Amino acid sequence: MAFPQPSPMAFPQHYDPHNPGFQREDPNSEFDELIQNSPFNIAVTQCPNCKKQCRSAEAVIEHLNDADTCWPENLINRSMLPVPQALQRPPEQTNLSAKYHPTSGYHYLLPDQPPPQNIFQEMQGHPLQQARETNFLVENLSQTQINKFLKLDWFQTREWPQFKSKDELFFFMQQLPDHGPKWQCTKLKLKGYESEQPIHLIWRDGLEVTKQLFANPVYANHMCYDPHYIYQGQERQFGEFWTSNDAWAIQDQLPEGATIIPIIAASDKTPVTRHTGGLKMHPLFLTIGNIQADVRMKATSHAWRCTAFMPIPTFIVASEFQNLLRARLWHKCMDLVCSNLKVAAHIGEYMVDPSARLRYCFTPLISHIADLPEQLMISCVTKNSSPVTTATHKEFGDETPHPPRNGTETYALIQSLCDRVDPWNLIVFVREAKKLHLSGVHLPYWRNWRFSNPAKFLTPEILHALHKFFFDHVLKWIKQIMGHELDVRFKSHHKRTGVRHFSGGVSHVNQMTGREHRDIQHTIVPTLWGVASPDFIRAVRAMIDFIYLAQNPLHTESSIASMTQALQDFHNHKQAILDAEARRGKSGAKDDFFIPKLELMQSFTRAICNVGSLLQWTADVSERLLITHCKHLFERTSRQRDFVLQIARILDREETIRLFDLYTLLSSSTSTPGQDPLINAIIMEDNEVASTETDPTLAWVSNVNPVAQLRLQGLRPVRNHFLKGILSDNARIAFNVTVKADRSRLDASQLQSLYNVPDFSHAFHLYVTRNGYTPPGQLSFNTWSKFRIQLHSAFNACRIMPSQQVHAEPPSSDFPGGNCDVVLFNQRVDSVSNDGASGSYVAQVRAIFQLTLPRGSRVQVPECLSQVLLYIQHFDFIVPGPEPSTGMWMVKRSYTRDPSQSERVIRRGSIIPLTDVTHAVEIIPVYQGPLGKDVNSGNSLEVFDDYFLNNFADKELYHSLSVISET
């Protein structure tokens, strides 16, 4: 198997003449000194299998591919593994096909070596079985308090723990096996530049962190090891990294049977102490792309590991060089933390997977999640340049994509500049660097990381590039033209369970979370109607279309084309924003769109093809990790001279306790004789995974030790109503009402009066006679105020989404017309469509009820009448199609003659089975001018006749309505 020759920059370099600046502290320092024998300072390269010495990494690869390779063919175990998530589909979905990489992901049995073990197997046999008590003491008591606690008379009547003092406790903790990669402290000094405080790097080896993650059996049923192409019909599908172009391309350049462990990094600077003059640091988090995206995207899944706390010192230099020296220090710290990962990306490393199989692994960096300022620091370019393309400031508003800014080209410019100017002559070096749009960092950490290219691994980041862009720009344009009316309309929107309602408006909020940005996007387009010009609305709608399409967890070539077209539509209509003078700066209206994040959007299409769907690279997780994994540690120190060593000890103990706590839980399992509970059997789990919020730890523990599951805390799983709920005819939708009705045994007149539905009796009579049944004279009904509807994901038919509530409450003081939500339903009914054709219709649910017969009655009721029914009031679509500027269908409330008083016009109602409902939807009034003070959230669905069917209510509905509109 032949491999292409790598470029000189692709591999670690033995000596770098431009790196004399960073010094190690004196060996007698209280801090660990940097390892003298760096992994890159190697005279020869060894085969990771037989340890044969070779002249270079290329020679190792030739040796492994040779006919006389040290890996005999009969040692390769090609057993089956879990089906990738992209192929987990119901049997009826037959338009999916796949093509696996032919030489990826082997696992091996090496001769004369013991069987490999995952991290929990290595823990077996340790005597300490009181990790939970240890956890409580360490997390809640100081060392002095622990000693006092252990001396209490309370222990005279109770069993003593295995330790009698805090010293014995910490000794036991140090002896715990496989407590994870050890944290260490390193003191750095910059030659010729002093800092106000000593520079401390708190870190652990990135490769050891990767090995620990890769060997964790908790994730065994959520792993992938092989690149594969997925086809939906004739179209290529892009989802996880493994379905992307880069996964296949990297695998092509590795030895046969090698396994890719895609490294994903995330970093952001944050204050770690709150008091005045608080400490700021730069945490680094790592995870691996083998773990399924929907698992690793949850902070509670513990799929991310904090790997380093990088210092942010204040140097005693001129202010214009402060950030440059900090950036150089950050890249140096990244070099130290990731040095062994670079070696593994270069020559490979044996690693044990979660199922205790040995693999030959390579560790390319495929994503570094960061906001825009940090992306600029990583790519080593100035702030008036794009970090991933060659565009500069005055090209940020262009509607055509610019070429990628490849790392090889950037580093070639840096090396050329270093050959001419000493990089530590900051004044001259920075001046010359700016001419090349370089920041002045001369040793980027990615320069010798094989397969790593900033134009690719700086993946588009949804939280900052889209949601923050919306808040910083689009929302400001809208506020500029709508003024106070924007708040009035947001306050009047109908309240829906599970959806944020802005009862105070949105204009006064200066800072919002990403969740709030998303909530505003849901209703902003129809809210513009009647104030903004059609082209202005088109521009905003195109941007929201782009934001929604970019967040698709699965992409096809068609959806990528739609996303690209949405961005083009924004550029086609953006002049309306300038014409309205909505884009403004400190000096007034602006006439340009020189916005860096707008230019980044041009790279989304290329990024999806290179690394898969963009939703998996969002910074939502890392933002949460900054809160949960960083700040509390520093608050638990004494802040004395050795506080960084205290941090390292605390981090080591926490990691040890967490892993061993889970181990002791599982080791107490009464498992089947002969079966090791710590081996996660590769079994096909139930196809119905009831949400992306599944906690892999809870799922695993529930398999090997169900009783122990009660002792763990995690996300509450989404309730699966498909197991015991009411199912639609095709069993793809589940409904739920409570066992006990909210109101029991109402007669028709009582129901009609309570819910203010004057034609209920007539509608029920029509429904009954249409189904060929003659009911007895006395009828009564049980009613509910709400029901739940649960759907399968529009993107993954095997994934069950959280249920949604649909209310149908009678009139009250807060809701004079009733709190009644709107649904989409399918039905073949002559009264709905003049020609009797089936299709999708919009209606407001006014009552949820079920026929109940008198006690003791033996009357047989047909199924069509015994099931839960809905009384609905109809809306008619305004044809011929969606309104052009909003892209939304408009509906009009439907009226008819009152059957009891022909001269009276009432809303048209009818009865349908609950199972005819297909979606819970949202409608927004078609505003015709400034909103009156009498309109509020309690009556906005009652006082208007014309509404927009809001396809932006949520991403799943957006996709579903797009499909319905096409059909």
C-alpha cells in the first residue's frame, strides 16, 4: 500500500532556530521542569509494534506495509461493531446506502502480550471500596475538618472507614489504579521579558487524556472507528465527521488497518476567580470524534476533558506588544500539552478501545472550537483578516467565497519573515508582519501537527458565528426601524409551553444567552410585517433561513445548495437594509457590510463537506464547561504561594474519585456467573433512542447493574410515549393524555357552554353519523386541558424528540377566549376540502374529550367514538402559495352559518380523532399597523382573522413544513 510523501511542514521538526525565547526554570525549582527529551528530539523512529528502528516516519510506514510486515494477517480481528448512527434507520427507509473505507479500523491481538484492558478492568482488585464517602469528604470538608470528622465519637458506634486520618485518606487516593493522566505544574519564563506574576501552566498530557477517553467502556455503544460514505438515494449525506471528505482522505494516507482518533479541542479565556483583580486563565478542553456527536455535545456526558489551564500573564512591556506575547505564550503552551498527540498523528500509537480491543491509532486535529478573536490568534493573522480565507476587511461583505487560507501558506510566510527579521525584535517583526496580514506569532502550535490545517480545523462555530451575529447585527437593524413596536408585538405573542415568552420585550436586553438568541429568531420574521419593506423582510428571512439550514444535523447535497442559496438571497436583498439606514455606527448610517462573521458564512459549505455537519462544533458545550469545570476549583484554594500545586492536587483527586466511584458501583453488580460486568458488550440497543439527552453513563450502568443506576445522577431521560401512549395509524406519532381526565361526565350542553363552542353538539352529531353510528339519548364526556404529542426526528427517523404540549383550556380571566394552541392535521373530510382531497390543514384545538357511557351501560361503542377526540376550529390557507417576502403560508379563520340561527355567523368547527394531528404549530398575527393596547398574549389568537403559519417555530418543524410545502 503506497502512501504519498508528506510536505516538510507536516511532521515535527528536530530543531527550530526561531524558538530561543522560552526558557525552562532552574532544575531546583519547586515546579516540574519541562522534559528535556522532547518527543520531537528523536534521532531515529521506532516501529510501534516490533520496535524496529527506522530512519524516518516514512520508513516506518513502508515497513508496516511491506510484505514481511510485523503484523501477520491472521492476527487481524475484523469482528462486527455497532452500526454507525447515520445508518440506524427504520426498516421502511430503504433509500439509504453506505460505503465503508476498505482498510480502516482493524483491531489486533499481539503475540506474547497479555490481553488489553479498558480503564475499568485495570481497576479490578483494588481494596478501597469507599469512593463515595471519600468524594463527600474531599469535596465538602477542608483537611482540618476531615481530621476532626474522623475523630468524632460518632464512630464509636459505627464502622470506621479504611482511613483514620486525612493523610491516610489522601494516601489511599494516590494508590487508586488508573486515576487518569496526572496533572502537573510548569513554570515558564520569557527570555528578555518580565511578567508581573510568575507564569504557571497547569496541564496534563493530551495523548494520555485521549487514551483515557478512548478506553472508557461507558462510550462503547456510542463509538465509530471507520470513515464511510452515506447516500440518501442518489445524494451524498454529511453528518458526523466520519461521513466527510477529510475522514476518507486522512484514512487513505495511513497504514492499512489504522484507526483515526479525531482530536477536537475547545478553548476560551475566562476569569476563574471573582474577586477584584481576579485571576484569568485560558482553559483547554479535549474530546475525540469517535464518540457520537449527540453524546459528546452534552456537558453532562463527561465526554470532554479539561486538559490545561493556560496562563494569561501581564508582561512589563508596551501595551501594543502585550497581546502578542500572550499569544506566543499560548501557542507554546499548546505545543507542550499536545506534543505527544503530534507524535501519534505522525507515527501512530497503540490504544485500547472501550471494548478492550487493541488498535493502531493516529490523532489528527480536526476541529478547534473557538470564537472569532481566538480563531484569529490561532491562525496567526491580524484582526482585519479572515482566519480561514484570504479575505481582508474591505472584502468581508463580498457575496462570493474567497480561497481558503491554508496553514502551509501562512507558515511559509512566517518562516520567510523569520529568515529576514529576528522574531524577538518585536518592533521590526510586528511592523513587517502586519504588511503580510500576520499577527506576529512565529511558532503556531499547528505547524508540525500532521493533517492539521487552520482553514479546516477552525470549524464554523454556530453560537458565535450565527446566533451572536444575529444579536449583534440583524436584531439591531430591526430595532432601528421598528423601535418600540418590536417590544409591543413580542409581548403580544401567544404563550406556548416550552417556548420562551418575552413578556418584557427584547429591546432593553443588552446581553443574552444563545438560547435567547434562538428564541427571538423563532418569531422575528412575521413580527416585521407591516413595518419593514418587503425587501428588508426578504433579507432578514434569508439570514434566518441560512441560520436554520446551517444547523441541520444531517446535510445532503440539496440542503447544502439550499443553504448556499439562502446566503445569496441575503446578499441580493441586503441593500434594503442600507436604504432603511438600519445599519449604523457611532457616526451614523453605514453604507457597507464589512462584518467579519458575515464573511465566515461563505466557508460553511466547504466546511460541511470537509468535516461534516456544523452543529457538532458549536461552542455551547465549552461555554458550559467553563462554568462547571473551571471556576469552582480556584475558589477552593488558599490562594497562597503554592496555589497552582493545590489546583493540580484537587484536579487529580476529583478525577480519581469520579472514575473510581463509577467502578465501585459496577463492581458490586450481581452479574451473570462467568460474565464480567465491566466489559460493555457490543449489543444493538433499542432502535428508539428517546432524545439526544441520553446519558451514556446511566445507559451503561443500567445494562450491567440496574440497581446501581439509582445511585447516579444525570439528565432525566425524555419520556418515550411510544411505549404506552396513543399511536397514530402509521405508528410514527405518539400522543398522551393523563389517565384521569381534568373534568368528568359533562353533558353536551355543559361542554358547549364551558368551552364557548356553540356548534359542538351539531359537529359531534355530524361526526357520529358520518361514522354510521346512532348514539344513545344521554351522552357525557370526559375532557382534558392538554395533550402531548411526540414525533420522530425529521432528520433521524429512529430518534424520538421530546414531547410537546398542546393546550385546550376553557375561557378564563387570563385567556378570555381560552388558552388554545394550534395544530396541523391530516384528514379526508368533505367539510374540510370541497373536493374531499386529503392534505394538511391548520386548526385551533378548542376541546379535548372522550365519549363516556352511563355506568352499567352495555352499549358497544365503535373505535372511532371510543378514542380521544378533538373539537377544532378551522383556518383556510390563502392560496396560491407562501407569501413571497416572509416565505410563510398565510391562513384565514374560517366561518360558517350557525346551524341553530342561520343569520348568525360563527367559527367553523368540526370533530377529528386525536390521532389525525401531525404537528403542534405556531401562528403569528398578520399585523396591519401599530398594535393596539387591547391586544395581549392572552387574546392575540382570538382578535385577528389572518395569521402566518410560522415555519421558524423550531428547526424540526422548519424541515417538516418545507417537505409538506414541496408536496
